[in-house]
Amino acid sequence: KEKPDVVVVQGDTVSVVAGALAANKLGIPVAHHEAGLRSHDITMLEEVNRTLADHVSTFLFAPTQTAVTNLVAEGFNKKKIFLTGNTIVDVVKKHRERIKNNSKILKRLNLAPKKYFLITAHRAENVDRPERLKNIFEGLALLKEYFKEYDIVYPMHPRTKKKSEEFGLKLAKGIKILSPVGYFDMLSLQKGARLVITDSGGVQEEACILRVPTLTIRDNTERPETVKLGFNALIPGVEPVKILTAAKNMLEKKHNWQNPFGDGRTGPRIVDLLTKLV
């Protein structure tokens, strides 16, 4: 009905594949932002989604040099690939100062900056498998016992809440369980945290931009730059003792921070490219 000149899809959700395939069938050029991200784990739903979207796209906007390298290695036409950075940097930079005025969540929860750990977990490979979810909960219990001077804050995804109840799993006493929070509050919680523990790709990026050390409770990540640069660490198998050990190591490290996701002008860069290309 609208007959757009191009359809832009971002990320690796089912809606990205739906949008890309619909446009492709209608003969409309597709531009995929976050093209080339790879965990190299085809059992991940998101890996399938992002790979399919890349293959039906006319323009591939890669957020990092690693993503460009992945696309070239898979045989994509280099003329279709553009290194743009990631719009998440644009968003975080735009709202970084605004959260001081728009979010009161730290005050509401009586949290002191850099005196708490922030937890998120929602991915199917973690929360749909009883043993992995149990490991995560036990790992958090070890953190609570060892790091007595830190609060542990956990905005719990509805999927995680449902599965924990189904499996009969409970978090250790003293962990602050929250309902899901809005974006300003989430950025505020990330910015104020001493350590972020997550299985989210976006949170890995946001924590990096906000200069907060991170542990990723996954076997792999499509953001390998964060691990290579040392301010993110993977926890394969999400074993409880490994979570505690990784937290100790991460808090002891001195970090030489470099943001690999761009300069905060990715949005305008993509618009300029599309204006010339379409």
C-alpha cells in the first residue's frame, strides 16, 4: 500500500525476518542494520533470523569491522556491505544525561551508585532449560553470599518468572526482584551498576557504551569485540562457581575502555547512504 523505496530492518528478531521476506517478495530493496553479527551457533533462533535477513538484503549495514569480516567470509558482495557503527550508540549518547532527570529508580530502590550488581536473563536457551536456570539462580546466590556489600537487582522478564515458577526455582533472599522497567530506568540501572550480568545482546552493548564491566551468561556472543577488549566475559555452561569466579576477576581488572560500536552518528550515516544508494 505505501510502496516504500526501501524497507529497513534492524536486529535479529522474528519481525526482522518477516519484514525482510515481505519486502523481498514485493520486490522492495531491503536494508539490514546490524548485518553480519554472528555467534556461530546455528541452534540460536536469533542466529537463524539474522542470517536469513542478510541473505535477502540489498544493503548490509554492519555495526563493526568484525561483522564486515563475517559477511565477506560468507561470500557476500563487498559492494553491498557498509561499515556504519550501531545506532545503539546514538541512542545511549542521546539519553545518557537525560536519565538524570527522567529516572528516579535508584532513589526509589534505595540503591547507591556502583554498590549493586544488575542482572537480566530472558533467552530461551537459559530460562527454558531447568538446569541452566537453576545454575544462574545458584550463581546469584553465591554472589549475594560473597559480595555482601553489594545489592543485587534483577528486573525479571515475564518469561523467566513463568519458567522459574514452573520449575519450582527461587532466588536467594535479599535479591531485589523487579518487574520489567522502562528504557530510561534500565539505562539508569546500567549506568549506576558496578557489574552487569546478562544474556542480552543489546545490554552487552549498552553496558559497554556506559563503561560498566559485564558478564555474559551464555556459551557464545555475537558481540565478540566486548570480550576481546576485556570488559565482558562469557560464562559457558553458566556454572555457579564460574559466575562467582568471573565476577571476582572482572572487578579486580583495570579496564582500558574502547567502544567498538561507533561514534554516535550511525543513524545519519545510514540515511546519507540510503539517499545515495536508493
